[in-house]
Amino acid sequence: MATNKHAQIRYNVLDRCFSNFMKPLSYDELLNEVNRVLIELGTNGIKLRQLQYDIRFMESEAGFSIELEEGLKHNKYLKKRVFRYKDKSFSISDHPLNQSDAEQLETTLAILSRYKNREEFDWLDELFPRIKAAFNLVEEDYDGLISYQSNRDYTGQSLVGVLYNQLIRRKILNIEYKAFDQEESSIRRIHPYHLKQFNNRWFLFGYQKEEKYTGITNLALDRIIGFTETNEDIKPDNTSWGDYFDDMVGVSKNSNDQAVKIKLRFSNKRMKYVVTKPIHGATQRFDKSDPENRTIIIDVILNNELFQTLLSFGSDLEVIEPENVRIRMKDYVDKMSEIYSKKYNSAD
């Protein structure tokens, strides 16, 4: 059975159903769940025979080699066969690609490779080896040749795919959230719009309407305890997300924030670094009034992520202007100096 887009959607739905050990489903219930998702995505539902074909394919070696165990669910009138995985930890997302999938993925990569030399597709240069290494599409040991920055212990990682699916479904979410500065969690009613990664953390952006604040907000995925989907459609998203992040470093932004012109002077050794890896690629440029070419200008809003970035350069950076940014940097440095100037009594 060829794996097309609709078939993969069905397999993913069945995978989720078979993983639900609290509520195993019968054939009819599996069919209803698959068709509900298909119809919400704007495509036609399937018949029971197609569902049975899908399950047999998932059980086969050509598919995902899943192993199911059957049970009986009793109700007032009859007994129904229900299905779930034998292994609670099993998921098709952890299964190696079957031959058909591998061939289709390699064909897709071959098509995309035609565009690698176009400037707007330069991200493909990084994507290709990551995909090939992840799915074992190369004979060489790619793990020994290339590594990527990642945080395997990041607690929000498991929510990335789940919330991406919620973006597609376009339903309002009730999210239980506990920020670092909160003693107890609270429920946030969010219209989910966009996912962004920054500094090895993921953030969900969406619209929130509350007494204290109404507008675009963001929630760190590692602070999300859980969420439930409502039946209500989200408010239409009119945000241009490319433009939204153009005037900022990081993810923190209030609706009334305005970009500020900032002049930064670097040491000779760090200037080369800043040229090859800009602090803010969208606006960064040389200050033409500096004959030594060691001063750059950026136009960004003032947020915590910006100051964390500037502080990371240590003594290799001096903020020239504006004065309020210079003073704030001095405050940070003074506090650090105070900490390191303390003398601790030895226990000896």
C-alpha cells in the first residue's frame, strides 16, 4: 500500500488511538475518530473496509510491524472488540522508515535539491544532512561527521508536534500554565497561531483576551502542564510572523514596544565574530562614522533576551548609545562586580 498524505494522517490517528490505554476503541469508534480528523482537514472519510486495510498494513513488515492486543468492552446491549498496542511504549513515530517511505523521502529530497543554490532556500543545506542522518538514508556514519545543537532533556520537546497539529486544527485551547515566577498554575485561554524556537526552547504564540491583557502572547512549552481543546474556532490570525520578529532578539514583545536604534562598539577580535554571526541580521549595519569599522547599529526593541545577548560579549562590547541602554548595561555590570567583590570567610 503506497503511503500518501491521507494515509499517513490515518496511520497517525490510529497510532494515537492504539496508544490510549485508558480508553481502547472498537472498530466503529476507530472509524469515527479517523473520519472526524479527515473531515476537519477538508477531505472525505473512509469506510470500515479501508480502516481494516490500514490496520493490516500497519501490522505488516512493509508497514510499521505494530502488535495489537484485543479486549472486550461491555455495554448494555453487546460486547465490542477493542484494540490497543501490546507495548505501552510503542509508537510508529519511533519506527524506522519502511522501504516505501524511504524511497518517497529520497525522491522528495532529490526534488528539493534542485533549489539548493537559490538564496531563499539556503536552509536546505542544513536540513538535508539532518534528515538523512535521522532516517538512516546514508551509508556513512553521519553521527560521526556532523552534530547539531539540541537539548535532549528539554521537557517541552514532546509538545512541539502535538501543538503543531493544534495550529492546523484552529481550535481555541484551554492551557494549564505555570510560569517560573508563579506558585500555582492557571488556565490560559489561547487562540494558537505560531510556534517558534529560541535558545533551545520552544514558544507558542497566540491571541489571548483577558482583563489584565489582550493581544498576542507567548507561552514557553516547558511551562505548559497540559491543555484541552474546545469546540470554538480561533480568531482569524492576521499577523505577519516574519515581520513580527523583525524588530526583536528572542521572543518577548509587548504590543506597544517600539524599536530603538542602538550603537555597539566591539573589540577587534569580536568584531569579526559579529560580522559573520550578526546579533540582528534584519537591521544590523556598520556605523559609517567609525573609521575603525568596529561599531555596528541595530534597530530592536528592548527586552531581556537582548540584554542577555549583549552581556554575553563581556568586556568585548561597549554600548555607545542610547544612554538608557548604556545605563542599564552599567547597572548589570555593577551588580556583577558587587557579587564578585564579596569576600567569603574560609571554614578553616
